[in-house]
Amino acid sequence: MDKKILAVNFGGLGDEILFLPALISLKKEFPNSKITLALESRSKSIAQLTDIIDDLIFVDIKTGNKYKELLKLIWKGLTGGYDIMVSSGASPFISIIEALTFIKQRYGYDTGLLSKLLLTKAVPLNKNQYASAMYHDLVTPITDYVTELPQISVEPENKIPNSILIHPGVSLMSKQKGCIKSITSKEWADLIDRLIGYGKHVILAGGPDDEECIKEIEQYSKTKEYENYYGKTKNLTDLAKLISSAEKFVCSDSAPLHIAVAMGVKTYVFFGPTDDKKLIPLTPNIKPLKAKDDCPLKPCLWEHRQQSCRELSCLNYNFSDIARIICED
């Protein structure tokens, strides 16, 4: 049966990748459906990774006039001829916004009495699970299909023998908010030198926001024997192909992590203040790298703090041990 579906998910690129399983299950339920995704324009490159999305609506509630942007979303919902609306927002106002579109079937999280009254189904919000599963809960009233991991429409490349791909980047918005989720450029350089010392073919990559970090790594690295791919990946499709070609991938808590999950690449992720249990699936291919600190609040970012603390003991690693784990695993 043909359906026009409006899905709403605000957040960074990583959030949009984690949201894909919900959309994929909807597409399995309604193969001839047309799916429109409303998202922030900073995450529009999600369209480079998937063919499951037919159209995008940009709603910049964090960088534009919030009320004007939400009115635009309501108008698009009113005039778009949609049959189903699914929104991941955890605010009680989301159910009001959905109701104002007059879309017949409306689904969102249970945020109280109002959501129960205004939505076709208010779904319990369980934040204590892998984020893809949390998003997927939204479509359980609509379909019995279950898509557990992100999937993208990029064909994998042949593996580069003995290769370890390093991507040190984090999102620009994380940096602007003072959310330090990764090790320093000097520490990345130290890790790269140690991996080269194990005889590994190390490849360094990064996005447009990572120029400063890449230059600092070049400055700090003592061996200079890695292959620098910075600037050679022109888009997310190129990056996904490069990630797929690596035997192992090392990164921070960032969007490239979720691309690696989708590509099935063995991945090692530095986790400090954020919660690995919510951001990576329980699969043997994805391994969190966590410091042996005794911070009582860890993981604290988003749970207890909106910015990283000054101490950052959760990012204090023994890089000799880290290099050995990556190489010998």
C-alpha cells in the first residue's frame, strides 16, 4: 500500500544514521511508500548514505528562529498529504506540533497525558538502550519488522591488507558547545606512531571540520609514515568506502563510528564522558576504549552535564596498552 510518511528527527549526522533502522523497517512494511525526513540542515548529508529517504525538509530549530522553523514544519505537514507522521522528539510540545499537522496517524514518545490524547500511539521512551533501538521503538505500533543496526546504501571496497584507519574528528557543534569527547591531537599522533611501530599500515582521514586536528597530528607524529587521506574523501560516500576498505577502524564518539557500524568494520571507539552502551550495539565488531579512571559520574555528558568537566580523567589512557589491544585483538 502506498503511504506518504513524514519522519522528524532533530540532531547531528550521527543521530540521523542511528534513526535509519526505524525508516528501513517502515519501508519494509510499506515498500511503495515515500519517506520525507525533517531534520536540521547540518545533517543533510545523510542523503549521501541512503536511498531510503525520498525527500528532506530542513528545520533549523537550534540555529534559526525556533518558532518560525516549527511553524514551517507544521505547514509542511498540513500541506504535504502525509498519511503517517513519526517524531523522535522527547519534548511534550512535539505531540502538539504533530496534532497541528492534522496527519491522520501520528506517533511519538509518551511524554504525559497530552501525548496520549493527541497521538495515535504514544510510545514509551527508553533511553537506557542502544539509540537505534530507542528510535526504532517509535515504529513498533506500525510494523513488526525489526531492523537492529544502521544500514547504508554504499557498496564496500576491497580490504587494504594490514590497514588501520584513524579518524580523529568530532562534530563542529560538539566543539562549539565545549563537549570534549576525544583525545588530543598529540595523543592521536602518539597512537599512530605506536601502531606503525607494530608494522601496521596506518591511514589518517578527517572531514572539513578536522583540518586543525590533522595539521597538529602531522606536526606531532615522529614517524610520518602513515598515509594521509585528509582532503581525498570529498563526501560521506567516499568516507564510507574508505572505512569499508580498512581492516580496523579507530575513531571517537562521532558520526564516522555509526558509518563503520553500518559497514560492518571492526571498530575501536574512544569513549570518555558519553555512554558507550547507548551509542554502540552489542556486537563483537565494535569495541569501546575506556580509561581506567574512578570518576563517580562517568558517563556524565548529557546525563549530569551539558559540557565536559575540566579534569577529563575519563580520557586519560595508557596508549601503549591501547595500541597493543588494537593490534593484537
